[in-house]
Amino acid sequence: MSALPRVPALAGLALCLCALAPLRGGAEERLRIDVRGGVARAVPVAVQRFAITGKVSAEQRDRFDRALRAGLEFSGLVDLVDREAFLDPVDSPRPLAQVIPCDNWRGIGADVLVQGSLEGDARRVRAHFRIWDVVRCQMQGAGGHFETAGGAEALLGRRLADEIVGRFTGTRGVAATQIAFISTRSRNKEVYLMEADGSDPRPVTRNRSINLLPDWSPDGDSLLYTSYRRGHPEVWRISRGRRPNGPLRDDGSTQIRGVWGPDGAGVALVVSHGPATGLYRVRPDGSRLEAITRGRFLDTSPTWSPDGSKIAFVSDRSGGPQLYLLDVDDRSVRRLTFEGRYNASPAWSPTGEWIAYQTQTQAGFDLYLIDPETGTTVPLVVHAGSDEDPSWAPDGRKIAFASARLGRYDVYTIDVDGRNLRRATRNLGECTAPAWSPWLAGGPETRSGRGEAGSARRYAARSPRAAESTDGSPGADLRADRPASEKR
Amino acid sequence: MRVLADTLFTDAGFPRTLALSAAGHLVVMGLLLSGLALPRIHSLPAPVFVDLVAPPTPPRAKSAARASAPRRVARHRPRQRVVQPVLIPRSPPPAPKARPKAKPKVAPAPRTPPRAKSAQTPQPAPPPTADEILAQLRARVSSRPETAQLEAPGVEEGRFDPLLARYQRQVLARLRANWTGVRAFQQHAGLRARYQVRLDASGALREVTLARGSGNPFFDESAERAIRRADPYPRPPRGALTLDLTFEPGGVF
């Protein structure tokens, strides 16, 4: 047998080797990692001081700057980067740059940069702003501006703080919202109003009677509250920019409480008839009263679900105060709480997932959350002092409540995960029954960006003169722009 | 030397030689019998009794355990060689196998009947305990196919890779430490964003791709910022690497 020719054999072998060789490089190794939750770090934000143009004074700029920074800190989601650490100037450039040195800002630990300018004069102020994501090195949304009347620079700063939070979380912040509450500062129980961070408290009512249980309309334009000014409890309504309309229903009935439902749902009214107290529904103008619970029970403290299909309320139909759920359409009722002897003051979250309520303890009350679907309860505020009257912020991330932890009742705010506890009221007597406003429909006007348009007139600035108004007439304007000289 | 050899082995020197030889043998025998020439054989130390109360430990740990146990050793022999008991080493444990997760039955949330105060009404069932509620929630979460995955870090396709497991832990810690603002999303149940990230052999970030969004672009962006903030990553154990990252905010409670 003859040997194979060498050259063709070698060529064939080489061809086989080439064919067997991989067509490309070896496959890259892959690794799967599930990242569940961070370490609860806040977003580090660097805020350059806004440049001044026009006739804006340094004092106006400082008011704006303080409110902006306070509003960001109030969110609980932001850590402000110390200006001493800036590698770039503390003041915003003028004009605003189209690009920024992202490495400089990342190098000091910032994730976000806010810069802008203020222009206008003492009567009108406009804030132009840009928000940068320095990690991805791009602008976060379009730039924009807010505008408001002179003297309202703090409102401008809070509104911008809410806008910044919204651009990174999808949900606007709540620094530019308000909290109504009851205060005994004047030795009577009057309705007061303050900004969400506790600044600028001022009275809404001055009728020297007993006023209780304020509740906001869905647009934040009106308040319902219970007043004994005519000798028996009635639900009254007061609106911004107008004198009060008086009782919601002027029928002589004993109206314990009024709670506004979502748009179109009407008002849940608690009316007492003899030994029983039941829930009713009326239109926002007080017409068309219809009963929604029946029986000789004590049914009170209604709170609406965000979609208006259900109402959670307190009833003693099983012996002691417990929470119940009512279906508004078919009027079916089922019990919700089974733990604790005394559960009260339910407040349905804006997201619909939880109902906050107070449950009795040896020392008073603690605050819990309950899932309306499963009945699962979670402690929210457990403290030696009594904690009561929960009220949700419109973002569903914060709760206002009254606490006697320091001896006297004051209004506090806390994040729903238990962080960022803040005392909102100080030296205002006993402060109870907080009611957190929705996002206010009128706000600083915006022309571009993601801000919302609104009428500045409806959200009028509180001029320094208004602080001196001393009307004694029933009900004062929510913003007290002018003395309410008319009397009913 | 030759003269001596000649002297010793001639006829005249033979008796002398014989005598010397015999004398030498006698001396050696005498020494042997007296024990002076033999090396001393030290007596064996008393055996060390050790009570094994834990599974066998590596030799380093065992010597430490024996060091603390009471010993009876010969005195004044600091360099004495202690005879170690011979242990048969155990075979290494088998690698953990990937167990396919059976779909657990999700028990419905128990609805306890209303608690009645009157002595005449029957006693209602007690409300579920915290452990029961947690078990239900765990069952509900683990029933989702996305979460019914291999639990052990570094376990891929049934093989345990310790290098990869260690690298996985390092990257996970780095991502969690750089994920800011996640608190804002912890109330949103079900958010899950998937990213593909390519690292080069030095650990530098080369490519970030959103493989599947959560439906919430703000959450997706926050996860991307965490990926970019964590750059540069630790050096991968075996060259360039692709990371398949899944981000979930975790719950508030």
C-alpha cells in the first residue's frame, strides 16, 4: 500500500482544523444579579445659588434659596451637597450653560445639579431653572420657569423643590402644600392653616367658638369644618378668595362631620338623629341628602377610597369602635379591624393601598396601617405618647398626625416608612386634627417645562399687609389677602 | 598502610590479629549489653483523648482545639515530636444541585369572622398570626416564576463557582451602595427593571442596555444611575463579563 502523498494530507489536516476552530472568540461569561433595594440613601443634590437679574433684590433671592433648600430637605428624599464642597462656583452662571462639567459634580458626590436665575422686581418674580442629571450627564427634562407675585419667593422656592422631586421620582413633592389643623392658641378651637413644613401658621376662623375636623376639597380650594358657632354642630364651608358660604346644609340637623370625596363623589356627611349617628351623602353644594348607612348605630369618621367606590368608617355595631368598609354602590358593609378594643380615625391613602388609623393603647393611641384587601396591619407610629388623627399627604409618602409625646398636642409629619419625623407646630396651644391639602390647583404660573399651568390669582400671595388683618367676622379668607369685612 | 596490612596478615601476626578481633567483639558485646551504645528510645507520650463534639474541622482548627485540651506530655522535651492520630479525611460535600422550585400553593388570606362581645355568640376564629401572614406573603412572592430562581450566589446551571460567587457579592454590594433615591419607589409594588451591563477585563463599564423596563421610567433611570455610579467595578475573575441585573425597589415594610 502506498503512503498518502504528504502535501495533500497536510493541507487536508489544516483544512479540518480551520473548520473546527470557533468562528468567533470564546463566549463572554455572564452573571445574573438581583438587586433588591438600596441602602436607603437620599439623592445627593447640589443647588447653585440662583443668579439675579433685573431688579430682584438679594433678600428676595435669599428667601427663595432658603425655601428651595428647605423644600428639598422636607421631601426626605434629598441630601443637599454642601456648597463648600463645590469645585465650580457657588452661583449659577449667567447665562445658563448648555453643557456642564459633569465630572466636577460627580466628583463631589452629587447626582443632581440645580441652577437658574431670578428676574423681575418687587411686584413680580420669575425663576428660570435647569435640572441636571450629572450621573448620566444630561438635563433632566426641559428647563422651565415659575412666576409669582413679589413677596412670594418662598412659595416659588417650595414649588421648584416639588418640581425637582417630581422629575426624579415621577411624583411631585409636597413642600408647596398646606396643612389645616385645629389650634387652641386663642383659647378657642379655631381652624388654622400652615405650609406643609410648619411655616407661616395663620388662623382661618376667628369666631371664638368651637371649630373641629377640617377637611379639604379635592382641588384644595375649599375647607369643610365643623363649627358650634350657632350653638349646635354644623358643617361649614370656607373657600379661597371668597367669604364663607355658611353651613353645608342649613336644615337644623346635627351635623358632626363632613368629608369630601374624590371628584364627583360628593361629600360624606355624618348626621346625628337621636341616639343613632349615620353616614349620608350629599352633593358638594349640600343638596340631595341620601343615607348610606342605616341602623341604630354610631357610624362616624368616614374616609373615601381614591376611586370613590368605598368608604371606610368607624362604627360601634359590634360593641366597640372598629373600622368597617362600605361599598358605596350596593351599600354592603364588612368589618375591617379585629384587633384592639378601640380603632378610630381612618384615613385612606391616595394610592389606595393602605388605611391609616389609630388604635387604643394603655397610654393613648398608636398609629397603624391596614391593607383594606387582606386586613394585614403594620405599625406606623408606636410611641409612649398618644398619636392620633392621621392624614395623608397627596403623594402618599407622608402622614401628618397629632401627637402628645411632649405633653401637649402638636402636629407632626412622618414618612410612611417611619423616617423623617418632623414637628410642624410650636407654641400654638393644643394642635390637633391635621388635614393635609391636595396639590393646590393654582400655583405659580409656568410657561414651559413640566410645570403645571395655573392661575396665580387663585393662589394669591400672602402680602405682609394681610398678616395684620383682624377681621372678627365668621370665617376668614384662607389666604387672608384682604380683611373679610362683610358679616353674615 | 601496606606495612601494617603485611604485619597483620603474616603467619607471625595471625594470633595477634585474632586476639585483637576477639577483644573488639567482646567490647562491642559488652557495650551492647550494658545499653550505653544504644540510642535512647523515649517513652511514647500518653495518648491524648479528644472528645469530638462538632463535625471534623480542618487540620488548622483541630490543632487549635487540641492545644486547648488538657495534655499529658513528657516534661523537659520542648522539641518533642508528638505523634498525631491519623484521621481519615472526609470526602468533600457534593456541590449543591439546583432544585427546581415547585409552585407552592398560595393559601388565600384567612378572613377571620367578627369578634363578638356577647357571651351567647360562638367564639370566632383567631386572627392570623404575624408568622402566618409572613408565610402567605412569602408563598405569594416565591410563586412568581421570576423569583423562583437559584438562590445560592454564583450557582449557574447547577455548578457552584466560588470565584463567581464572590464577585457577585462584591458587585451586588457596590450597586446597592450606589443606588440612591430608591425610597421613593418602595411603595410601588411590582416594579422590576432589567439591565444588561458589559464590563471589560479591568471592570470598567462599557455598555448599559435596558433589557426590560419596569413601566416606570423614573425607576428605570434610578437603576441606570446606580449602574453608572458604581463604575469602575471590581476586576472580573476571568476577563470581560456581562451582568444581567434585575432591580427591584423592595417594600416599605
